[in-house]
Amino acid sequence: MAEQPQRPVWFKSSYSGSPQAECLEGAAMPGGLWVRDSKRPDGPHIVISRTAWRTFTTHVQQVQPLSRG
């Protein structure tokens, strides 16, 4: 029996604000992180490799450490 493809489970950043805020959504998938516009859930998405995402988030944290107030 063929394995069923994994369906994305989309999430928003805790920094995104209200549900009506314009932001991106992400979904962790086997091939990397899928990213889409939250206002266009049926629109296209991009795929970012795990390595590229880790490099990006590490750089952002080094440039501006996260602070929740």
C-alpha cells in the first residue's frame, strides 16, 4: 500500500498579533519549511530547506535577540 503524503499543519508565529494581522504561516514538512501568505491560504507556498531556515533564524537571533517585552 502506498504511503499517503503528509498534509501540512500550518502555524503562525506567536509574534503575529491578532488573527486579522498580515503575516506568514509555516508548516514543518519532510522536505523543509513550507511558507505561505496567511491571507491567501489556498495560494502558492514556498519551500525553504531545514538548513536554510536554521541559518536564517540563527542570523536573526544574533542580529536582534528575541525579547518579549
